[in-house]
Amino acid sequence: MIKLAFCDDDLSALNEVRVLLDQYRVERNREIAYTAFQSPLELLSEAERGARFDVLLLDVLMPGQNGIDTAAELRRYDGAVKIIFLTSSAEFAVQSYTVDAYFYLLKPVWKDGFFRVMDDVLSTCERERTDSLVLKCKTGITCVEPRRIEYCEILHRTLYIHLASGKVLESSGSLDDLAKELESQGCFLRPHRSFLVNLDYVQSLSYRAITMSCLTEIPLPRGKYAEVKDAFLEHAFQRGRVLL
């Protein structure tokens, strides 16, 4: 099931999106669970508590904190959510891509345009899900979407897979094998023999460590900083997250 959220300070706009989503679910026969937020602070609070969504429909022009700033803060917790901006102004269109926006849809939102964007974003979500990892964990067989993984570490022959939600999975296996399996994702880096990190969740770099979104520090071996920095910047440019 697709998990979707939408955030707009205008109650009538929220209702319009809700109607469109209900129509889409019925006409496309899709299972979509959605949550509405009338405040960016409510959305960020839920994200901080571990709520994760596949798709976010986010208004840009809101009082207190605009949608671009909200998206930038949200990226600290979730580098994978597909953000679709809904707004009556094209003023922020270029800026929206600095937070890796999936699409920028102008209001008023018409049914045909909305359906086309939803078809596209859900297809993308489904393609990504086909790449799910199948892990043997203590709790049994578990499927994990690579984009949900923040970082992995190996300790005493046990793999600890840290998800963006804060959940930690324990699995048997080799970090070398896991790194090879995730190589095709294009966002995983092995900065240390005991760690594998998802570059989408890197918050900052220093000569001594990588700080992840969850504030965990991944140690960097001596002389490794330049290589990691180059890899991170290349990844950021490819994702459109660096603006000069």
C-alpha cells in the first residue's frame, strides 16, 4: 500500500486534494492510505517521531514556514519521500528542485493533470519496491526497501541495518555481500570497513566522521575524507541538491 501525505494551511485546498485522491483511488483501483496536515509543524513533528510516507503533496505558500523550508527540514529525516509541490505561484519552481522535488504542480489542480502526476509517481514508487531486499532476521524473513535504509554496520558477525524510521534489523551475512547487493542503488557508500551509509541521509561531513540524519557519527579512517567528500558531492549534484 502507498502511504501519502498532503499539507496545506488552506482547509478548502485540503478538501479538494482529498476529493481528488478519493476519485483517483476508485477510478484507478489503487490502495492509498493518506494523512492530511494543515500545518508544516504538524508534518515535521510526525516525521521526527518516525512517520514515513512514499509521496508528499506540499503547498509552498504557507504562513510561518513555507513549503521549500519545510521540505529542506524534512530531508533531514527522509531522503526518499517523493515531494510534489502544489502552489498558485511559479515563483519557487527552480528553488523546489534544491530539495529534490519530484514535481511542481500549479493550482488550481485539475483532475487530468493530477491523475497523470499520480500515475507517474506511483509507477516510480513501485519500480523502487521491486528492488526490495529480502533479509533473514531474528523475527523471520523481512523485506526492506533500500531507500528506507539509513546506514548498516557489522559487529561480531551480525549485520545491524538501521532504517530511517529508527528501527534496527539484525541479520546474518556479510557487509561485503550487502554492499554488492545495494551497489545498483547508486546511493550507498562504504566509508569504513564496518559501515555502509546511504548518502541520501548524510547530514554533514568532517575529517573525522560522517554525521547521519539520526545524528549517529560514522568514523572516517585517516586519509578517507577527500574520497568520501567527492562521492557525496557527486551524488548531491546528480540528485540536484547542490545549487551554486
